[in-house]
Amino acid sequence: MWKCPNCDELIPDSKNVCAFCDTAKPTGKVAGGNYCINPKCSEYKIDVGNASQKICRKCGELTSVGKKIKDMT
């Protein structure tokens, strides 16, 4: 079983998407620096590999760095 990072429901390991909120199953690679902050993205909390990238290439939402910059303005 895995716990959905968006709604906290327990989902069977055989499922790759939460049946309750459609959030993708986490891959286990938690970001240490810059990562996608969209819980519905398959790249959620996975390091984007570029410390200055502001937008997730997969879903188009802000990365953690992009959100910090937006919050400062």
C-alpha cells in the first residue's frame, strides 16, 4: 500500500494513481532541491535537475524555486 501525498488515502501498490483524487503514485525519489509542487503531476516532488528551473516541464506548473520567486513578488 502507498499513501496518497494529496489526500492521504491508502492505495494498493498495484495502482499508479489515487482512486480518490487522481494524484500519481510517488516514485520514491524525493527532491532535495528544486521539484514540481503539483501533487497531480507524475513528477511531483522529483528533482527537476536544474536549480533555476521555474516551471515543471511535465505539467507546466511552478517548481519549488518558481513558487519561492512568485511568493517574493
